[in-house]
Amino acid sequence: MTTPRYTSALVVIPTRNRSDMAQNASRSVLCQPARNVNVLISDNSTVPEEAESLARYCERLGDDRLHYVRPPKPLPMAQHWDWAMRHALQTFGASHVIYLTDRMMFKRGELQNVLDIAKTYPDKVITYYHDWIVDNDKPITIEQTPWTGKLFEVDCRRLSYQYSKIHLHLCLPRMLNSLVPRDALDAVCARFGNMFGSISPDFNFGFRCLELFDSFIYYDKSPIFHYGQVRSNGASMARGERTSDHADFLAHCDARLNDALPVPEMWTVGNAILHEYCVVKQQTSSARFYELDRSRYLQYLSKEVEHIVNPALRAEMRTRLAAHGTVSDEVRRSSRTVSQTMRKLLSPAAVLNKIGWTIRNIRWTMRNATRSAATKHVWLFLARYFGMRLPADHRFQFDSVEEAIDFMQNFPRGSAKEWPWQHELLRPREDYPRFG
């Protein structure tokens, strides 16, 4: 048996009716100093103008590293991801593959860091986190996650157990946050008959990895970021908004939504994620997957319901949840008696919490006053020309997505020594099942 090694990488960009975003994604890879990296754009567009625009961009760019393909006909999301992967493996001899969705971009210089990890651990699936631009509302802001740059070997069984307890850690190898060896992709296909399936191909792939592999490498950094929240199917579902992209997704979905779950009628992102967990659990009948903790599951759904911005849909979801013996947090709060509410408001703990909340609110107001769009330019001037360190969380306000992208590329957040959620994920726990 030959020892796996890293030789080259292929970045696959699956896209659908987002020509401008797919162009941004490809440029973010092609401008990297990394060698032996090709880019494959797989265009699943249904709008002729979008497909023509993207094909014309690829032709005019004239870069030998950039390749453009289209499936014979438009496909549902999971089928398209699978078609693109099969085409990639048949056409290119890359040892490792990355998926970069059209709403994602690599940060400047970060791709090489990921590839260097693959050179050290060529047989391992490597995952990483991502930052994001919050551009579905005004003013536009960014979220840059604290990071340490450390590598962690994550036990797949432990992560599976965490998901069953409704701890939805996004280090899961979802392909769109991963560098995956060709051998690992072949193993997934041999086991399941395809690389991607079901409704959410990213999470479906991740849970398949938990079944097949003992561990993977998590790189605690965000080498990529995403934007275009108004074009995101997942973000639209979380807000309860019927956008054109979400409508297109539902119209071409070839599977029933959430039918593997205890409460399938709840249309939330968490429910969609856990549906994929249960799908793979049912397909494999594997001891690596556990029964969902029903109490935590319902509690998680109740919190998600309150993020739905559509009042009618939020009320409908509350009613559906109540049919399963659970009410949302908002309904639970509104159902308290006057005496219960007064006792809670006047308790010593409540008074201290109120004081703490007031102090935090004052700090938040003062901090935002120094990070508004008006004062942001002063900060950037001082950072560019005098090396002044920007505020750690970088929560500035931006007038445009382009300005936010430029900031994300030029002013990355500094590293932290520790980041607590890692320890929650990785430390031994007494309630974690023993094996062997």
C-alpha cells in the first residue's frame, strides 16, 4: 500500500445563478501565492444571462489554472455537488480537493497555510472555520471569530456524541470548510454510492465522515469568509424569509424536508442539520450515532423559532412546537403570572443582573460610537500609516459589501492564546460513552 502524500490541490466552486459571486470566489484563489492549485467552476445556473456572464469571465481571464464546466442539465444542490466532484476526480489528478461555495472567498495568503497542513498530514481530512460579512441589513458589519492557529485532532465519535446532545460544532468536515484527500473521497463514495446526498450536501458529507474515519484535523483559524446573506438559502430559512434563492432551492429539492426527525414540520436551520445526522444514522445503523437528546432538541428549536422575522411564520412555528409539548422561550416568558414576574424582577440576582446589563450597555454604546462608519476611516488611517492596533473584535460599520470585503482582506483579527469552545469539544467528559 502506497503512503498518501500531498501533490496538488483542486478548488471546486459550485454555483447557481450567482455569476458575480463565483467570479469573486475564483479570484480569491487565483491571487494566492500557492502553487499547484487549479480552480474548477461548476455552473449549475438556470438563468441564461448568469451562465453566459460566468463563462465569458472564465474565457476572457485566460488563466490556465481556471476551468469552467456545466452539468448536462440543472440539478438539485446535492446532485450537482456530486456531479461536480465526480467530474473533478475524473479530470484532474489532484491529491486533495477543496469546495469553496460561490458566497465564500479565501483571505489573502491563507490558502497556503491550509496546504502546508496537508503536506504534514496528507492522509487526514482537514477542516477550518470561517468569518462572515453580515450584509442582510444596514449598516453592514463583519464577524471575525477568535482563533489560535492551533491544530486539533478531533475524535469523530466524540463529535457525533456532541451532535446528539445538540452541540452543533461547525468544525464538522462539511467539504465547504475542508481540504479532503482523494482517498477519503473514494472511501465516502464506496460506502454510500455517492459523495453527497440528501438535502444539505455539506452536513450530509460531514456526518458520513464521522462514520468512516476515526478522527480529522481541525485548524483553529478562519482562512475563508462568506457574505451575501440575502442570497443564502440557510440564512433565509433562519429568518423565515421566502427569497428567490430559497424558493428555487425548495422547487428543485428532490427529497422530503426533515422527514428523518422527531419534529419534521419545524423549518429551521438546526432542524435541517440534525435531519442529515439522522439520515446517516438510519442509512448506516452505526453505533457511532446516538439518539437525539429530545429535551435539548426541543429547547434548541424553541430558541431558533424566536429568530424568525416573519411574524405569521413565527406564530405558526410556535404552534407546531407546542403540539410536541414544548413552548418557545418567548411564549414561556409571556405566560408567567404577575406575581412570579415581580418576584423574579425584584430578586437580588435580578437586580445585580440589571446593574451588570446597564454597565455592559453603556460600554457597548461607547464602543459603537468609536466604530461607526464616520470614525472607521480614522481608525484605518492610523492602522495603515502608523501601525496602530485596531479594536480586537473589528465590529466596524461599512457602507458597502465591497468595503467590508476589502477590510476583511487587509485587517485580519489577531490571534488569541486560547478559545474556550475548543476545550468543550475536546476535553474528556464523564458522560461520554466508553468504547472498547
